[in-house]
Amino acid sequence: IIFGVAHDPNMNKEIRITLIATGFASKTGLVGVSRDEELSQLLKGLKSEEELDVPSFLRRPLFSHRRKALTPTTQLVKPPLRTPFR
């Protein structure tokens, strides 16, 4: 879960909450391989250091995004309640 705080004096005594929840994949290190070797193996696929400025999800092939988009994972979300904060 990623959270943050912002103050808007125009909202008076109201609050607005935005919650972003996402899965963070964890990968254990390779057995018998040092961290330096593992990092160099991960960086072999890069053509140049400029690619590091591009987020990894944009560097991945487009077909992997399409495949995920075909999986129905949409959940219905109720609209936010507009209740003044007291």
C-alpha cells in the first residue's frame, strides 16, 4: 500500500482519501550467485544506460501487457461517500 498526505485549505473540514494498493512481487536471490553477478545478469538485456530512465513496465514487451489485460480482474467499487468531517 502506498500512501501520502496533502493539505488543501480550500477543503475546509472535509477530507479526501485515495488508496493505491498493488502487489509487489518479491524475488529471492539466485542460489550461489553474488549480488553483483545477479545485477550484471539483470542488466545484460539493456542496450544502453538511457534505458534505465524508462520505467520497467514500459520496457517490457507490449504483448505481456495485452495478455494481462485479457484477464478479467475488475472489481466493482462503490462511489466515495461525501460526508463532512466533524
